[in-house]
Amino acid sequence: MKKSILIALSILALPVLSFAETWSYDPDNPENNTKDSEWRPSVTPLTIDVSEGTLTVTGIFENKGTDTTVVGSNTTSALSDYKFSCTGSYIQNHGVMTLVNANVNSGGLYNENTNSAFYVQGVSSVYNMQTKNNAKIVIEDGAKLTSNNFEVYSNGTMVIENAKANTFTQSWEFKTQTNGLILANFSNDTLACVDKNSAVMNLNFAKTLNADIALDFTDIVLDDETFIAGNTYKIALVYCKSNQYAAGQFDDSWKVLAENVIESDVAKFAGFEKDNNFLYINIQAVAVPEPATFAAVFGALAIAFAAYRRRK
């Protein structure tokens, strides 16, 4: 009897489990493709699949889950017509959301709660997005993100992993504010970003660009074909088509701070340059001594130390 009671109590004490849920486009039942009014799901994991058609929420979509994914059918050469759409209002992310080759259309995507994160994989498009208050947007491993309006506000962070050509494209209005941060992680692929056609961030109109920029060179690898020791490489980090520098595009507040640079054994920060349309990052390639060189250096040091001891 006591054993049965203990088992029953232990079952009652178990945490309430969330079950996986998928909302997919249903061509045979159009009424299933719209959720009226507000939607605040807390289920995790949650998948919203717009790879075969548009799904619509007529009010606010408020993500409270820790694993919400919007999956679309974009390719590297074209954006699909299908999207996750909030026609009446906006998307607010309180948890973790991931876009995978998907389009999002709403009054705005607000990523503004401490530790909330919004990840972009593949080719994705967002109409309007904002990150602040220790929230972050991560454009992962060579992904591409198109957004009409983009804002990195106070204490918000945008991370560009494995920065490649046109990682961020076609933003009509790109704004940053003091205490915002853009972190660019460079790899050998980034070395191909040299002009307006290959800049990492290719923008239509940028203004109030006064956040800090952090650079991470730890994924740079010495490669005789692409990265030659002794050479300096100029990378086009930002190109702005609109020539709006008078509005503060590349003034002195748009900075790469030396303390925000993480160098690798083979890549050293060699400064940055700004003009009316470009912000360039310079990398100095440094040769890594061969093991034989290390041995010779240590041998010379050992001989010098022995001689010093004999003199004493």
C-alpha cells in the first residue's frame, strides 16, 4: 500500500512535459492555414512549416518557447513567395527562434528580452527586425539575411558567423545605437569580400551607425592558396549604396575597437578604413614558425642561458 502511494506521489511530482508540434500548410483545408487573433504558444519544440504555402496569424505571434523553427523553401538563387505572416501586428521573441530558408512578414520582429536569441540559417528574409536588451541575432555559418529595416539598439548584438559575401543584403534602413554590438567572425571565405559586389554587409541606406564592431579572426587558417603570410588583406565589411554619409554613415562613432578584436596565430588586425560608401577591415597575415624553427630558437636560448650561468 505504501509503495503504491509513493509511486502515485512520484508521478504527480513529475514536471509537465511539452510535446512537439508542427503547423504546416494544408492545401486541402484552407481554414487550417490561418490562426485568428493572437497566438502565444509555449510548446517546444515548435515547427512552423511554410515550405509549401503561406501561414498567417491575424494578430500578435509571441514566442515563449526555447526551440521554435520557421522552415521555408528559399534557395540561394531565389526567395519563395511563401511566408510566415502576422497581418495584424508583430512578432515578439521571448525565447529562441530559428529561420531556415524562410520568409517572415509582419509589422516587426522584436527580439528584446534578456537572453532571447534569433538564428538565421540558409537564405531568409524578414520585413522588419529589432534586437536590444542583451538579446542577439545570429546569422549562422555563411547564411544570408534580407531585411527592409534592421535595428541594433542598446545592448543588442548581431553576430555574423563565417562572414561571406552579401551575408546581409538589401536593408533599406540599417540603424545601430550606442552600446549595440556587431560581431563579425572571419574565415578564409571572408577574404573574397573586396568590393561593393562582395561586401559582407550590402546596404541600401544606413544611418546612426554608432555601435561598436568586434572582430574574430580565430577561424582564419594559413592557406598557401588563399592566405599568404606577409600580405595585408582588405575586406569590405560594409558597403552602402545610398551615399548617405552626411547623415552619419561612417563618422567617428562607427568604430572597430582594438579591445574587441580576437586575433589568431596567423591573422592580426591591421586597422580599418572608411570612406563615403565603404568600411574596410585590414588583416595582416603572419607566418607560423615551422617546428624546426621552434627547435632552433629554443636551442639558441638554451645555449645563451648556459653561457649566462657559467659567467655567474
